[in-house]
Amino acid sequence: MANPDYAAGKAETPIMVKALKEGIFAGVIALGMFCLYVGIKTDQDINNALIWYPRWGLLAIFVGIAAVGRFLMVGFFSPWNAARKERRAQLPVRDIDAKPTFFHTHFLKIALVALLLYPPVMIALVGTQGSLKYVDNFGIQILIYVMLAWGLNIVVGLAGLLDLGYVAFYAVGAYSYALLSSYFGLSFWVLLPLSGILAGFWGIILGFPVLRLRGDYLAIVTLAFGEIIRLVLINWTAVTKGTFGISGIPKATLFGIKFDASPTGFAKLFDLPMSSAYYKVFLFYLILALCMLTAYVTIRLRRMPIGRAWEALREDETACRSLGINTVTTKLTAFAIGAMFGGFAGSFFAARQGFVSPESFVFLESAVILAIVVLGGMGSLTGIAIAAMVMVGGTELLREMEFLKHVFGPDFTPELYRMLLFGLAMVIVMLFKPRGFVGSRQPTAFLKESRAVSGSFTKEGHG
């Protein structure tokens, strides 16, 4: 029979002792995991012989981060979080259901105003030429992924169809614009909707083979479709020029006004100094308008019968069929509309870059877009936008962190570790926010008053 005094003493172990033990254990685990990958670096000498040398300082930093992080987690964060949940559980229902604050109520309006003012503010702070990096890398790049993630959200977040080949529609839109503008001289404003229509057509083509597939099988087929498109772009050299890509793609124009050094160009026409920043600012507002169009169409479709059919298909396909919903057309419309927005983003990408190649449309792009949808909260437009800003913007920030070379050594390249930090961020978010940044969703059908559905009442990952 167990000694009750011993059991009571064991149960009353101080939290700091437990945190210290778990911190040491986490450090040992990190030492075993990173010893070969971080602590040893391999290279070749002048005779092409393999050599290696240790990096004990870098290994110690990784182990220290793991140990200290676990210690702080167990000793401080977990008790604080438990106390916060206990205080919230004791609140009366009327306080929990109280009206949100002004910031939460008008968050979308504030965000839109901030985006509209972002380019002129950057120009005022760092100058016209200095704003080029911030408008392009931290503005346009993030908004492209926001639009792509919102398009994929229709397929994955609303219809519940796991698509791992979404980058194929992105590639179709980009190459449609590049080929048709180069060979036929069509303008950007003609090719923008045309690229979306062509990508939507390919979405329907993908939809037919996967009508009877679910889950992992659906993911495998869509992954294969994305790889097929990429291999076609590589090997059909007579049209796509293979791995060399297509260069010299015409730029977008503003009511026929070109952004070049000609006498009728934008800068000369408005008597402004020559700079490529004006074209980037124009592209920023253009992709922002495309994102707003994507959000508006998605919101409107969710409130229509087709949107409710998507959500029914996501929750239970068998029950969806028993209700008389045509799952064939439901799946095809989800693939087509999601692919169409991917085609819009692809045509914009081609106009922005002026060059496209198959290397821009690898599987990793599909994985990143899907990760943004999952991290943001499937079905939540606001959460997906926040996830895109955090993930893509964080990757771009690594290029600016040159001070890390003073910590990890002159050979340290911050951007090479972006995927490591990307995976670490995913693990952290999934641990603390398993349903994404926004763990609630607004119902499309409600009686008298619309309320957000808490993540605790929704299926795991579908919040």
C-alpha cells in the first residue's frame, strides 16, 4: 500500500524544481538533436577532400534556447495561463458576451486605412528610392501570398478539399500572361481576367478526376497535378523555353501610361524624378485592389447557397449528399473559383517580375500557401492575412538581420535558416493556437443575432 505522506510530498513538488528539471531535459534532447546538424559543419578543401570542424558556440546557443525556453514555459507561462483561464471561467456570462472593444469592432477598417497610407508614409520616411524595398518586399510580396491563401481558402478552408498542387494554377496564370503578352501583344488589363479564366478552366479539369477521392488520396492527386504542370513547363521548351524561362514580359500600364523613361512615361508626364518606385507603388495598390476583390467575392459566396454547400461538404460529405446537395458541382465550383484567384495572382506576379521560370512554382510554394491557410485558421480571412504577414514578412525580415552575424559568426547567413524558423513558428502556433490565429468563425446562417462560433465548438483545425 502506498504511503500517503510520500504521495502528498511528491504532489507538492515546487513548480520551479519541476521547471528546472524539464529545462535540463529539454537541453539534453536539443543537444542530441542538433549535435550533428549544428555542432559540426562539413566542407571541402582545395583537394576536394571532405573536412569537418566543430561549432560549439552555435550548438551551445541552440541548446541554451531550448533549455531556457522550456524552463520559462513550465515555470512562468503555464501557471500564468492556467490562472488566466481560471479567472475567465469565473466571469459571469454577461461579461463574456460583452460587446467587443472599438479596435476589435473596426479592425478591418483600420487595417485598410493603414494599407492605403503605407506607400506614402514610407516615401515620406525614407524617400522615394528608399521606399522601394519596403513597398515591394514588405508590401507587394505579402499581399500576393494573401491573395493566394484566400484563393486556396475557398478549396481547403470552406470546401474542406485538401489541395497540395495549388501552385499549378499560380503557374498557369503567370505563363498565360507571359506567353500571350509576348507573342500576341495583349495588354495586362485584357490578360488579367483571361489568365484567371484559363486557371479556372484547369481547376475544373483537376476537379473531375478527384470527384470520388477524399483525404490523403485527394492530396496525392493534387500534388501530382502540380508536379505535372511544373514538368510540362520545364520540358515543353518550344513554348515555355524550359528552365531558361520567359523574360522581357511587358509591364502593366495605368490607363495606357507606361512606367518607363519615355517622354510619355509616368515620371515625365507628371514632372517627377525618374524612379522605379512609382511602378512599385502602382503595383501595390493594384494587388491591394485584387485582394479586396477576392475577399468581397469570398464573403458574398459564403452567404449564398453555394457557400453553405461548401461548408456542408467540409463537415460531412455523406450528410451533404443525403441533404440532396450535388457534390459534383460543389467540388467543381470550389476548385474553379479557387483556381481563378490563383490565376489572377499569377498574372500579376508575371507583370511584377517581368520574368517567369518553373523554379518559381515548385511544391514548396504550395506548402507555404497551405501553411498560411492552416496557421491563420481555415475559413478566416482575417486570420489568413495575419498569418501571411507574419510568415512572409518574417522571412523577409531575416534578410535585414545582419547583426546576427555578430552572434553566430561571419559565415552565418540569416535567410538560409528561414525554413527552420518557419517550421519552428508552425510548431509553436499549433501548440498554443491549434485552430489558427483566429479560432472562431462567423456563421453564414443565424437567427436574430450573429455571433462568432468559438473554436472549442468546431472541429480541430476548422476553427
